[in-house]
Amino acid sequence: SGTPFSVVDTTASRDIDFDGFADSSRPVILDRSVIGVHITDPSTAQQQLPRTAFRTADFTDTIDDISPRNAFFTPGTKNVDLALAKIFTMPWTGHSLRVRIEAYNAFNTVKFGFPVNDLANANFGRLLGAATSYAPRTLQFVLRYQY
């Protein structure tokens, strides 16, 4: 389902509702239709999370105008692991040969990391790299002689 993240704005940090917390580290959201969007593709990431949907908060804004926490999502995990195995019985009693081929992330699905979530950054909304947990396709061959 994807990991949630928040949009932040590091250009200003103001306590707009005087509760002791800098609420404006999150910007004002102008287009509420982007709430809940999953940023899944680097080629369309900036269209899915446009800079024009946000602006820097000021003292005239209320807490209801601020972008909610964890309102946006990274791509979910889609991973397929496969294995094929065959056991060959040897002519000697109790002996066998096992052959196994394993494929991890068999379809080589890329897992993207978090998009740039700082409104002050020139790359806002872009997916710039793979997730730290991403592992490309791995093939493993196993040959086991059992006696």
C-alpha cells in the first residue's frame, strides 16, 4: 500500500496557532484533491504532487489550511519470488540429487524511494532514486547431493 509521508516547507517555521509547535513546517494545501495520492512513477511524479497545490503558510492561515501529516504515499511493494525444484533418485539406496533454481524479485520490479517532499527544494515532487530496501533480481542455483 505504500509508506506515508508528509510535505514540508523549510523556508519558514512559524507557530501559526500559538500552541508551541511550528505548524508551518508543513505548507498550506491549495488543492485538496492531491491528498492520498500514491507517487509511483518518476516520469509523472511532479504531476501527481504538483508544487502549485501548496504554498508557504503565514499568520492568516488556520490549522485547517495546513497540509495534513502523512497524507501522501510512496509506491507499495510488489515482489514475486519463484523457485523450481526437482529431486532425482539415485540408483543407490537413500541417495538423491536435488536441483533448485530460485529467483528473488523475479520480474525485477523497481522500488522507488521517497519523493523530494520539501517545497523549498527545486526538485520538489521528483523521485530521485530507488528505495534503500530495493534489491534487483537475484538468481540462485542450488545443487544438493543427499546420502
